[in-house]
Amino acid sequence: MHSDATSYEHWQVEVDAAGLVWVTLDKAGESTNSLSSAVLSELSLLLDGFDRSPPRGLIFRSGKSAGFIAGADIQEFTRLDTPAKGVELVRRGWDLFNRLASVTYPTLALVRGHCLGGGLELALACRYLLAVDEPATRMGLPEVMLGIVPGWGGMLRLPQRIGAQAALDMMLTGKSVDAKRAKRLGLADDCVPLRVMDNAAAMLLLADQARRTLSPLQRLLNGPLRGLAARAARKQVAKRARVEHYPAPYAIIDIWEKHHGNALAAPALIDSIVRSPTARNLVRVFFMQERLKGFGKGSTYQAQRVHVVGAGVMGGDIAAWCALRGLTVTLQDQGVECIAPALQRAYATFRQRIKEPLELRNAMDRLIPDPEGHGARSADVVIEAIFENLEAKRALLQQLDALIRPDAVLATNTSSLRIEDLHGVLANSARLVGIHFFNPVARMPLVEVVAAAGADPEMLQRATAFVKQIDRLPLPVNSAPGFLVNAVLGPYMLAAMRAVDEGLAPATIDAAMLAFGMPMGPIELVDMVGLDVAMAAGRSLAGDDGEPPSCLRERFAAGQLGKKTGQGLYAYRQGKAIKGKAGAVPAGLAERLLEPLLERTQQLVSDGVVADADLADAGVIFGTGFAPFTGGPLNYLRNRHA
Amino acid sequence: MLKGLTDPNIGLLMGQTAENIAWRFGITRHDMDQFSVASHQRAVAARAGGRLDEIVPLVDAQGKVYGQDDGVRADSSVAGLSKLKPFFDRRYGRVTPGNSSQISDGAAWLILASEAAVERWQLQALGKITDSQWAGLDPAQMGLGPVHAATPILLRHGLGLDDIDLWEINEAFAAQVLGCLAAWESDAYCREQLALPAALGVLPRARLNVDGGAVAVGHPVGASGARIVLHLLHALRAANARRGMATICIGGGQGGAMLLETIDR
């Protein structure tokens, strides 16, 4: 290979003996490739050169170990303050990728690692797409999750490549696919192991054979029957997202159906999407998420072994999650019979997420039942997750303290006890940190990392890095009852139960909050948390001197503890609440129920439980599912007053 | 047969682990085919020169005599080998049946005796095992096992690669033998994987598998270790040389090596 004489800041160009040109995107100053305007301008110059002397074939690949291309440069979205700038951003990628798609020489995207958004749109503009068969290889168009649309040709080319149904599903959910699935869908021309990727890329280009075409039915759904596909897609979207909260998925369907995927044909729609409060807030949420991830970076700490004590729902699921993320985990409880159910749940979770039988077996092998607690001695991170009893936890922590490595992180997953009441039994009380997961562990992205006064900063940093290592979002909080998430949910659930006492039907209350954009109504949430837990936590969290709501007290007294007993504020059949029909929602109900949550969030920021308003918003969104399009409770409050 | 030659822990065929090594060190199909032709040529020459006489004929139940291994091909050529299709990574790979060892039936026999036994029974030893080493490594790179097994022996004795008069690296795959040489020549590999300050150096091809190897004469799994140890002792004696290293890669992620010396009789 020899290098091209022209030098670019972000791209490297090499020509091999067969005359194939390999262009490598290695964005300067970044660990991840994104398609900034500078990167696209250079690509345009590159294509100018190839127009003058067309190569025998052109291969795009990445110079980053992180992946191919993560997408557009999201920072640039925040500067779109006029309609013209929004249209200009769309035009830049749309025109360039149309040009790439129409070159005379064969082109190929060699996709290893993430290939998302604009990255996949670039790959789709190539004649061939070759996917490297590794777990990290993911292809998708997640624009919808930022409240925007894949305007650089994704809405045009993905349906042409894999058919309308599969393409709409990917674009409307933002879900990505792995290398094998990409091959099955026809998105990738082939899926190969790393060791032959270069050979395969060269062979595909040199052979330059016609791509697989869509079936006649799929061609109809992209053509005369597209109205049918659009209607079905709208119906699907309506089940998950209201147009007034999330306009982007509806716009994607419209632009595909009416404008052949060309967003420039609908400039007014583009403007209403790109500069909508939803897009602004979702982009903000994206950056808040990056900020949370950032807390776990900047440390070289890497845990390899985790020891979890307590194989109940939380402990067992924490252990399983760590094993799924590649750590070796020992799970301790009073006997192997107590641990077995956790292994069963782990297997069910792993099987959904891991398709390769060998990988599945390896994940199960990493999760080791350890009734004797042999793993504690060699663990990097030790997590206590037994039942919420002060004396039991103190005794256990004291035992562990004497046993584990001096440099190991010792953490409690307590949600209701004070770290200050627990850490006194340790030789060095500064050692204990809180690592507070939410249920279900595999679905809740947030983990609170709790600092008691005087906690060892090194241990807190390690705990935070560990949370990031297992792909959860670490939120640093100070020790206070309920930390952030449970503390703000308490008064909100209390207000909802008071409304039940006032005579409103639970279904009406839940409907009001679903309409606001919550993922689950507050009454159903109480049932899921458990009425016993709500009673126990109730008084301290609610900060309310009054009696617990009578609907809670009565059912608790009757042993109706929620979903787990089959009866709480709702009755349950096969794990599903029987809600009945919601009545007319009284005006201002949602606002009234939210008020205590908003107040408490503000209070916790001023008390310093969480460092600032943005982190509070991030915590409440990722910890409770609080309507993301609002940008979080405090952002909502600000905009409401504005 | 394919099942037996698949690593159950990583789900890779042995040939795919060789593809991994070829990719890692940029070993081309041409390099492998050339190495394989040399293996046949050396085996043919050794047979003609009487240097493979430890291989004895077999007679089957019908009285048929098998005078010679039938895998050794005098007419092997790079042009011929380049026509074969990759077998393990079917479309895009580089490892073919032609540049892999042949799956052969076979047995080898040698007697290992203690120094006391040699004296007591007045045995005429061919040579002695001065040192030996087993090593583990990533199963997906198992073909580099010889590097991990032989290097500690060299270090223990203060020897460089060219202080060994003759080498036998079992030819499971041409890619894997060439990979071992490339690993020893690589600063990065020696630093990261062997904790050496820099590359160990170049193993002269003239000292490596001088009478051909498993690509030509076959790789009867389970017998090959004994075969190369026995052959190396004969080869050292034939060359009037003193010191040899026999080493082999092991599916599952291991390597074995023995430092041998001839004994004056």
C-alpha cells in the first residue's frame, strides 16, 4: 500500500496493489468518529479527487478501536437557531451521500463496531456493506431518540435496502441490529470474522456483483402499497408515543411516504422537528447522559471480580448483570437453594440478549454460586444486597471488612438505611460507599453512587468507574433518606394515593400521568414497589406529618401488598393490572400530582444531595423514566414558567 | 473429524485459529504456499538422502506393504497450491488443505530413561532432554504456543534463537509456523506477550524443519510430539550438531517445548 500525497486532517487514503483505495476515517482529537461539517467537507474533497481519477474500488473503514462512525456531530445540533441552518444541516449530508451513491466505481463500507445515524447513512450510500462479526458491531438509525429524523438518506435508502417494514421498525424505535441480523435483513452483504475482513472487502469490490434485491412484496410496500405500510407504522407508533410529545417518528413516516425519504422536500416539517422543544430537550438529555458516563471515565480502575452477598431480586439481578457485562461474579447466600432462583432469572435474561450458545455458556460460567463466600477474598468489588435490616447488615459488613482485600470497594445497595448507621462497624468507616441499583436492574440505566460525609474519595471514584464499566449511568449523590430518585418518587406517589382517597379512580390517575408522558402511572408504581415498602418508607420519604393515605393503610392491613400478592391498589391477573376504564381526567390533575415531585427535586438540589439541577434532571429521567421529552423535572419547571 | 478439530471453548476450528494468526501478522496466502512447497521439497530430499529412515514401513492385514508416506509430494508447486480453495474460512480465508498439515494416521515410539537407568542398563542414548516447558495462551491464537513454550527455555539458558543448531516447530499450519517467526521478530509482541524488552530476533529458516514437517509427512495428532523429538535427535546427529529445540502448538491454547542435546557415544 502507498499513501495518497494529499493530506487530510480526518481521513487517511491508501492504495493497495490491486488498485483499491482504502480511506480511513480517524477524526482528529477524538476517540470516536462523528460526521462533523469538517469531516464531511473533507469527504467532499476526497470525492472530487476520485472524480478526476476514479479508483478501481473504494473502501471506507475506521481508524478508531471504538467503532466505525457513531453518527453526526450532535454538538452541531445545538447551534441550529434559524430554520435556514436546520435545512442547511440536512442538505449537507443529503447532497454529499447522494453524490457518493452515484459514483461509477464500486464502494464498500467495512463496518466494525458501532455504525449509527449518519454513519449508517454513509454506509448505505456505498454499493456494499460488509459487517465484521463481533458483539460490538451495531448498525442503526437512532435519530428518533434525539427527536430528529435520519435526513441524510436513511429514510430513502434503508427501506430500499431491507424493505419498508424492517426499515420503519429500525427508524421508529431507534433500535440497532448486530452483524448477523444485518446480513439476514440484507443490510449487510456479508458478515465475516475479523480475521478475514480485509480479504473479504477486497474480494467483494473486485467481484462487484449485483446486490440481492427485495422480494416482490417488499417492492410493492415500497411502491404502490406504501400507504398501507405507513398506516400500519403509524398505528404502531401511536401505541408508544403521542404526536404532541414526540413528533419525529410521525415525521419519519410522512417523509418516507410522501417525499421518498427526502426531508428537503418538506422544509417546514424539518424546521418544526429540528427546532422543536422535544428535540432540544432530548439532545440535552443525550448530553446529560454523556456527563453521567463521564463520571466513570478518567480513572484507569477496572474491576474483574465482583462478590455479591444476597441472592434476592436485587442482589441476584445485580450479580447477573455484572456477569453479563463480562465480570466474574460470585453470588453468596445462605445455601445454594437460595441462589438457584437468581441463576434461573439470569439465564432467562441472558438468553434474550445473547444469541451465540458459547457466549451464553460463558456468561453463565461467569456467574458462580458461592454459598460459602469464597469469592469475597479475591473480589475487586463487594456488594451487600441482603434484606433491609440494620443489625443484619452491620454484622455482615463487619465480617466482610475483615475478609476482603484492603483495596476492594465495599458497597451497600441499601435504599432505606443510612450509610452513617452502617459504616461504624468497619475498621475504617470512610471505606463504605452506596451503590444503589433500581429494579429491574437490566432495564434501569441509573445507579446512584452514594457518599456519606467523610467517605474515601478514592473508593467513590472506583465505585463510579465500576458502575460505568458495567454500562450503567453513575449518579453521584450524598447520603440522605431516599437519595435522589426514591426521595422524589415518595411525595409523588403519596399525592397520587391522596387523590385516590379523595375518590378518584386509580385508572384515571394513572391515565393522567401517562398522558403527561410518564412510562407508568403512579398507582401502578406503588403496586410494583409494594405497599409494605411504601408503608415503611412512607413517613420518612413523604416528609409529611399526617397519617398514611387510607387506601394504602387499609390494603396494607389486609395483606394486599401490590403486584407480588396479586392485589394492591389494582387487582392482578397473570401479573397484569386490571385497571378498568379511566374516567374523565379533572383539569390540572397531572400538574397537581407532579407538584410535590418538582418541589422535592428542587429541595434536594438546594440541600446539595445532588450537585446541580442538570444532574437532578438526569437522575430523575434515568431513574424513574420521567417524561424525557420534557428534559427532566427542573427543566420542565423552568420552561413552564418561561 | 471436524468436531475433534474444533475448540469447544471458543467454537473455532483449528484452521480458523491459524487464520487469526495470519491476519494478525499479515501473512499472505503466497507466503504460506511457498513455505508448504519447501516442506515437501525438504521431505523429498531427506527421504532420498536417508534422513527419514526412522519412519518404517507398515504391512496391512492383506499383506500389502506401505513403504512410504503417501502425503509427501515431489511435484508440489506454488502454482498448484494456489488453486486450492480456503477450507476453514471458506470464501475469504487463506488457509487451505495444501498449506495445512495432513491429517494422518501414525505412531511414534521412543524410550525415555533416567540417567540412572542409562548407566545401569548401559543404554546407548540418542541424546538428552536438557529442559522442557509447557505454556498456556489465548486458545484463539493457539498456533503461537511454541513461542510461549520455547522462549522461557531460551531465557533460562541465556540462549538466543540462533544459538540453537536445529529447530523443529511442528507444522500444524504454515500460517502458524510463520506466525511464530513473526512473533519473535515483533517488538510489540515480545514486549506485550512475553514481557521482553524488545524482539527476540530472527530464527534462520535454514535451521528450521530441515527435513520438512507435518505439511508434507503428516500430523498424526498425539504422535507428532514424539516424532519431532525423535527426528530432531537424528537430524542433529546427521548434521554433527549439538543443540536442538523441538516445539509444538496444542489445540485449546497451549504450547510445549524441549531443549535437546546430543550425547557423544
